[in-house]
Amino acid sequence: MEKQLKILLFSAISCMILVKADIANSQNLDEELKKCSEITVSLIRLQCYDRLAKAPEVSSAQPAAEPKRRSLFQRRARNNTTQNERQQNNTKATQQDSEAVTQIQTNTQSSDSFGQVNEAQTSEITSRIIGQFDGWTGKTEFRLENGQVWRQSGNGFLKVSLNNPKVTIEKATFGGFRLSVEGYNSRVKVKRVQ
């Protein structure tokens, strides 16, 4: 009987100690949560909450006068950092606004010229084929006087025998190019090799 009484007394004392520790921890936890909520930088605030979640037994009991003094310094530091952040945000916003204005200006310029023929861009070139030209049969390569090399990419057949004929390469409808020989009513699709 005495043994049971000792066990009962021991368990009652241990329960009281645990309950008292939980009450103290909950008060300290509330203080720590309040401290975390006062942090203005979101990433640091999140890290503070994570730290509390990992170790909920916060055992730092501090006098009431010290947190007030500390929070006063935190407020001053926070005011200084918020002013710096505002200045940085204002400069970033100004830069973004200027970039947006230039983007709008370029978009309006490009939309104003949409559908019009760009006369600054050449739509055809004229040159001569170097040497003997025997027409095209399938994968014929054309070497021009200006150094360009073009290869036949479309189907077609032309049988002629000319020496240094004058040719014209012009833009086709869907971004390709067509080669035609002067004096002949025949064209072939070509692709620039060099």
C-alpha cells in the first residue's frame, strides 16, 4: 500500500511539473510568436516561424522591461530599413516604368508599319552565275559572282547551256527564295548555303 502511495505521489508531482512547464512554454511561445510577427522582412519572418515549429519548447524567459527596450530599437531599425526598401522599390518601379514605356513605343512603331512593304529591305538580288551553266536537275548548286552559294531545294528541271548567265533571286511567298534565269520563263526554289 505504501508502495502504491509513493507511485501515485510521484506521478502526481511529475504531472504537475509537466503542466507547469507547458504553461510556461505556452507563455514563452506566445512571446516568440509575437516577436516573429513583428519582423518586417518576409523571408526572415518565415525562418523565425519555422524555427519555432521545429523546437516548440522555448525556454527563454525574459524580464518585461527588456523586450520593450529591444522592441524600441527594433522599431527604429525597422523604420530605417523600410525607408531604404521604399527608396529601392521606388527606383525599381521607375526603371520598370521607363522600360514599359520604351516597350510600348517599339510595339506601336512595329504595329504602325505592319503590312507595309519595307523598302529598306531588299526583296531581290541580281548577279551572274560563274562559269558554264547547264540548268538545274535536282540538287544543283549555283555559285554567284558576289560569292553567295545557293542550292536548289524545289522540284524542277531546266535544260540550257549558257556561259555566265544573269540570274535574279527574289523572296518567295512564305519566306523562301526563287531563282530565275534572265530570258527564260522558269523559276526554281533555292536555299542559301553560303
